[in-house]
Amino acid sequence: MSLFCNGGKMREIINFNQNWYFKKKDTVITTISTEMEEINLPHTWNAIDGQDGGNDYYRGTCCYAKKFVKPENLGNRKLFVEFEGVAMSAQVYLNGKEVGIHEGGYSTFRIDITEHLVENNVLCVLVDNGVNDRVYPQKADFTFYGGIYRNVNLLMVEPEHFELEKKGTSGIKVTPQVNGTNAVVTVETWQNTDAEVKVTIYDRDGIEVVSARGVGTKENDAYKTTLSLNIDDVHLWHGVESPFLYHAVAELIAKDSVVDSVTTRFGCRTLTFDAEKGFFLNGKSYPLRGVSRHQDRDGVGNALTKEMHKEDMEIIKSIGANTVRLAHYQHDQYFYDLCDEEGMIVWAEIPYITQHMPNGQKNTLSQMEELIVQCYNHPSIVCWGLSNEITASGSVTDDLMENHMMLNDLCHKLDQTRPTTMAHVFMLETDSPLIDIPDIGSYNLYFGWYLGELEQNDSFFNEFHHKYPNRVIGFSEYGADANPQYQSECPERGDYTETYQCVYHEHLLKCIEERPYLWATHVWNLFDFAADGRDEGGKHGVNQKGLVTIDRKVFKDAFYLYKAHWSKEPFVHVCGKRYKDRVEEETLIKVYSNQNTVTLYVDGEEFDSQRGSRVFEFKVPITGEHKIEAKAEGLVDGITICKVETANPDYQMLSKEEVVNWFDKEELDPTCFSIKDTMGAIMSHPVGGTILGRIMEKARASRGDVAQATEGNENLTRMMAGLSLESILKQAGNAVSADDIRSLNAALQQIKK
């Protein structure tokens, strides 16, 4: 129970998580039966089947129910039930009567149940995460967990109270405007009475800074009070360096008594986005370099505890990030609070993702309004994300354009202090009119993983920035899957090794450092997360692009690469702890550190010392079992490796296909074409183009989803023209056989360049 006492009467908040009953049924109940499972919240029914692969997790309607007695001390007060997150749609019944409906699985909503109370009550909630064409998300690379997976509370308030129901509002909105060393803070409140409102601002030590009083004016069916307060010598909220928070307390005063009170924290800061120089916080250059986060965990799903949220934040801090993209939906208010406290700059967004649904327009607008209304006061949030990869499953239609324009207008209507943004799929042409809708933009690129070469990430941004020098652009997703069990001395794209993930991210970090105009960059992803439709890289139902495993127990080597770049905490890390058995005569020992000098010891003897930056590489001859240690400024880390005659089969995927690697051992005539040449070069030759066209048609026919998304896409065609045919054929998988590839290569070897 949590009480806000204000010199007289009070608002009472009662946690309602205990003693619920659950069953996979879609029937409204008024009596608890013995066939129902007794549970406590938070809860999801997909904690196991949503993470085991097969894309067969239960999506449908389930029933939650709870018995409770009408509070004895209710009196003439109002009673609301508050749900902090129900996925994805909820129908709420009290004693068999419908009292509310909510569609959207990630935001808070409240229902006034006062008039429907009896002495002994049964609250029933039908929760649905099933397939439909109107509630987002419906198609995306993550599991859509069902359940009442965040807190439920009862709120008792006086008849005169601050607004509670409209879009889950807290009833108070704070807008600071910094002017030099001072700030003007506009505080707006909504309430159901024209009574006086007193607003007091306190600093983080609880010392009163300023206060003001005013009365409300009628606005539609509520009263709105607007007060302006001045803070002299304002202490700015400056990200991880100084996340200074003020508190605003609004008190509703009726008949000389405080009848209700709401409190919010806020920070005073300015935001600037520059197309050439990137992001500025409070007028100072502040490069945003960080990670993305999904909210789920192994065996828990999305039903997280506060301790789990705290642990995630500690991991984000330890890697040295200063920004986090909270994808792809509204996250728990507690986590936004943690971001405020720790100074993490946040990209917040709604689950308008992958596939536009013509019947979903209303839902996108509703979810966006809830996101902004509920999260407006968080200083950590600097932008509102309209959508993510929305063209991945289709073209840019008039309806899709209209939906985005409406969302963009809504954001600007509700919030004039933050820009809108989008995360574009790499296939979206850079001259698409969709890119012009939000204030700033960002791209999701996976060159070097899903297709192409690592260098194409660099060339993409070079071309974009050259062509559109006045556009603010960021790097919203990039990553490579890694199963920490898989290791390789010769890592390559698509092998799912921890080793290749390091190679990938080493290149991408260099790409980012050389382009300071990128307003924000976010690794995809900090944590592995559930995607029940996936079955790859030795794992079922998990996207393994995380730098940390989904259970938060294994920190992959690439995690320490980012720590070397971002963290100020001194450390040294020797890569390859899970790569013990090695067949090579001389092995690569890679060390990540934020120290300037690293000394390597082999079996207790100094082997070599290097001065450098972040990545240190040593070639070490091996003959048996060796203890390897790296030391830097008193810091020590080590591994044990062993020379073996036969490669450890556990280090590679069992089903790894050797489709196009057969020719590596054969000599190719360099004066003739081969699959080593780029697709563009081969297609430009009349004979080569004809031969290639026939076999590529076969590959396209088996990839209907991709073909639909890429047909007529000049941007993608241009990108693919720069890829080697070898690279493209690898992506075709079993669609093109080894015999087809041999025949193709043989034909190309007959064509002079």
C-alpha cells in the first residue's frame, strides 16, 4: 500500500497483484472455480512456449479473475482499478458487467468501478493476444506475450480529484523552457472540479524552490489549470554526467483542505539535432552511443520484477552507454524512471512495425497518444518514434503515408518540445516521401550480416549524407547473431560465432566513429530476446543479436568491445573464454581494454606488450594447454586454451551448409567472370546478365516475402549491384542448389570481362 498524505485527506494506492486466478478460456466468470490456476501478478501465459521456437505459442483469449471485498473505508470516495500493462487487448468485467475495454498491450489504463461495486466482488479480465487486423503489433521479429504482465492497483480518491482515466494520464504535465541560467516551468493539471490548485517545485534534496496557485477553467468535460513558475540558477539535467531531477507536486484544494495530490519528476534541458554535428544537450555536443532493449527474459517472458529492471539498467550503465532505444513499444514506467535517474537518453516508440494494417490507423493514434500523455514528463525521452521498418512487408501506399502524417501531427500537437523520428528498413529508398514526414530519421542496416559486406554500411551513410546534407540521420539498428557456444579461428558472416560478432562490431564501431553527424546509434540488441518464429544458430525461439544472453548470465565478447569504447571504468578482457580447444598452430588472442597498454603473459611468462586503443591482438604459438593472461595498470584477466588435433564439433552449427565454398580451393580465371564478381558487373554484360537472370529468378521465386518487399526497389537494386554474387547466393540458402551454382560459375568462366 502506498499513501500520498497532504495535510488532511489522501489518495490511497493499493497493490492488487496477489491472489488472482487464471485459465485459458474466453468466458466471463462471476464465480471462481477450482479448475482455475491460482497465480500472482505480473503474469504471462507465454513465458515458456513463447521462447521455445516453432512459432506455435498460444495466441488467443485467456481469463484472469480476482475476488475482493468492497473496501470498508471507501465512504464517498471513488474507486479505480489501474492496469499498468495488459497484452494485447483487455475486456474488464465486474460481477459479470463489462466496465471497460482497452486495446494496446504496453500502456497504462484505468477504469472507474465505483458504481458497480457490491460487498463481495469478482473482477474478471479477458485478455487477448490473438491475431487480428487492427491492434499492433501483429507481425514482427519478437514474441507477442499475452497476459497481465505489469502491476495492477486499486486507487481510492476523493470525489474531487485529478484526472485519472483519459489515456492513462497522471493528471499533471510539466514543460520546462530553459533560458540561460533560468527556466520557466509551465505546469498543467486536469481535474474534475474548479477548485484551487497549488503547485510546488522541489529540488532533488526536497528543498522547496518555488510555488504558485491558480484555479481551473472548463475545458470539455474537465477543468484545466495552467501555472508558470520560474526557477533561478536552474540545475540542468545533463544525461549521465548530471541527471538532476526536480519534483513538482500539485495539490487540489477544496474547502480549505487538500483533497488530492499528484507528484511528478522532471528535468530542465535543451535538445538540438544538427545534420552535420549530431546531437547537442544543453548546447554541448553529446554524441548518443548506446543500445536497444527488449523487455523480456528467459523463462519469465515480459512479466518482469523491479529487480530485473534494475539489473538491466546496471548492465546498460556498465557498458558505458548514454542512450537506449526502448523498442518496439511503450516500456514500463519504472524503467523510464530509471532512465531519468541515470541520465540515459531515450528513444521511445509505439509498436507500429513491419506491416501496415489499413484497419489499424485508429490503434496507432491511440497508442501514440497514450505513450506521449503517460511519458511526457520524463526528461530522458528526446524523441517519439512513429514506426519501425514499416515497409518491410509492403510498399509505401497512400494509406500508409496518411497514417504517418496523422501520427506526426498528433505528436506535434501533444508535444512541441521533442522531434519525431522513424527507423527505416534498409530497403526503403532514400528518396521515398516517407522519409520526409518525421523531423529526423534513422536507418536499420545489416550489411555484413543478412547480406552484403561490412563496408556497405560505410558507403550507405556516405552516399546518404552526400546526397542529403541537411537531413538529420542516425543508425537505429545494426547487429549480428552470436551463439556463445560457437567459435572459429576463421569467422565469417552467417556462422553465428561469437568470434564473427566481434569482427562485425569492430568494423561498425569504426564506421560510427568516422561519422560524427550520426545523431544517435543503437546496437541491436543489448540482450538476446524471444522471437518464437526463429530456429537458427543452434537456438530455438531466440534472436541472438544481443551482447548479453536472454538470461543475463553470459556477456559475449562483443559486450566488452563496447565497454572498451564507452566506459570510463578501467578494465581488461581476454576474448575467447569459450574457445578453449584450438586446432591452429598459432592462435589469435584478442584483448579488449580501455587502457593504453596491455601486456600478455603465456604460462606465467611475459609474451608481448602493446600500446594501442581498445583492441589488442597477439599471435601466440600453441603446443598444449596454456594459461593466457592480459595485464593492464594492475588489472588482470585470463583464459585457458588447449591445442587439439581435431576441431571441436560443438563450436560449429551441426547443419552448417557448405553451398558456395567449394570453389575456394579451385583456381578461377581472373580474366573471366565468376561468382566472385559483383552482381552489377555480371548483369552489365549481355551474356552474363542473361545467364544470371535465369538462376536468380529461381532464387526469387522461393523468397516471396522478400520479393514482394523489394520488387521495383531501385535503392535495393543499387545495393545488390555492389554485392558479390557469392554473397547473394549464400543468402538464397537452399533455393539454389550446389549443382546450380557450379553450372553458373562454369558458364561465367567462359565469358571474358
